[in-house]
Amino acid sequence: MARKPSWDYRAGMAHVMDWDGEHIPNEMRSLPPGRYVVEPLDEAIALTPEEEEGLREAMASIKAGKGRDLDAVRERVLGALKR
């Protein structure tokens, strides 16, 4: 029998922090209890010009009131994943 995935999609969950290797950063203290993946980030990944333009267009669309409700988007994405 197939099991449902134990993961969930959450918007805005990425947190970038600097760590001295000893003390727990305040950014970690502010996160809710849960399970996290921590990965070193040597340098930020650069976006392509097309990706940057796409983000600009998306932000302009939201400012113009053409954004979509988070619950509606989540429902649409989860529906597409179930197919």
C-alpha cells in the first residue's frame, strides 16, 4: 500500500544565518520546534536574467492586485502532485 508523504510545502521557510560553529544563532532560536535540514552555503546562487525578470514581473503583478490566495495556490499545487 502506498503511504502518503510525510512532508508538507511551506512558503518562506528558508533562513540564512551565519554561525561561528559554537553558539546557536538567534535565527535558529526564532524557528518553531520541528525538524530542519541545515546545509552550508558557501555563496549565494545567482539567478539568471530570465529568473530575475520573472521575479520582477511576479512582484509587479502582486502590487497590481493580481496575486492569488495562498490557500488556493497550495490546493492547486497539491492537486497537481496527486495526479
